[in-house]
Amino acid sequence: MFCETSLFVGLVVPGDTIVLFTATAGRGAADWASLVVAVVSGSLLGETVGFVIGRCFGPRLRASRLGRRIGERHVLRAERWLERRGGLAILLSRFLPVMHALIPVTVGASRYPYRRFLAWTAPACVVWACVYVSVGQAAGASYQALAQELHFAGWIVLGGVVVFLLVVWLGKRLLHRLERP
């Protein structure tokens, strides 16, 4: 989770998938709580490093090879979204692909105060972590319960996870469509 938002790894390997997969192994409240704490901690540290990178290297990063690889279109979209929505953009970006990797750097480059950034991103990280860990753990528990009764239980659980990911994907597309200029 740390690398997802600070080093742009989330552009290649989405944190959503990693958290869902990891959470399927969880058994009980202690596993759930420890994974939520790990995911929130990694997310907040990663977003903080992304913010600092934006603060220190914002314009230079944009002109760099990495900036060109990310694409001017994505960077402009993140800037425009931040200008229009302010703190709400920071909160919602946690739930959007690409944006959650770009917003911390964009916010850092914009001279937005770190305390306000943290006030918006921390609740988003907590909600995101709780939802994804809960769904992953429920999928893992469902698989264990069904595996005792059905030989095709894995396919049922996989179908449930696919339906969840499809709902998330459709929600993200709707948010993108609403945010177009």
C-alpha cells in the first residue's frame, strides 16, 4: 500500500487487488483489525511520501521521463479535479484508479497545507481499508464454509468477488463520467 501511492506502483499493480487477495486469508476480528491497521498505515505513509514528492519535485517530476510516462492528460485531470473539488477530490481519489496515485503528488505541488490534506485523506484510507478488507475476508470465509458442502465453492466465491469488482468498476466509471469537463 505504501508503494501504491508514493512510488506510482499502483499504476501497475492495483492495491485493491492486493488487499482483497490478502484479506481472503483472514480469520476473525484480530486478523481483520491487524490487516486494516496495516493497510491504513501503508496508505497514509504512501500518500504522505507522495505529498512530499509533489512538494519538493512537483514541476520537475512532471517534466521528467516518469511524468511523460504517466501522461499529461492524467496530470491535468488530477489538477483540474483538485481545483474544482478541493478536499472532496482528495477524499474521493482514494476510490479512483490512477487518481489515487496522482492526487497526493498534485496536492503537494499545489502548496495545499499538509494538515488539510491529511484531514481529507485519513478518513478515506480508513473507509477504503475497512470495505476492502471486509469484502476480502467475507469472500475467504464464504469459500471455507462452502468448500465443506460444495466442490464448486471456489467458483461461487470467485463469482462474488468478480461481481464486487464489477460494481466498484462501474462506480468508478460513473464518478469519472460525472467529473469530465
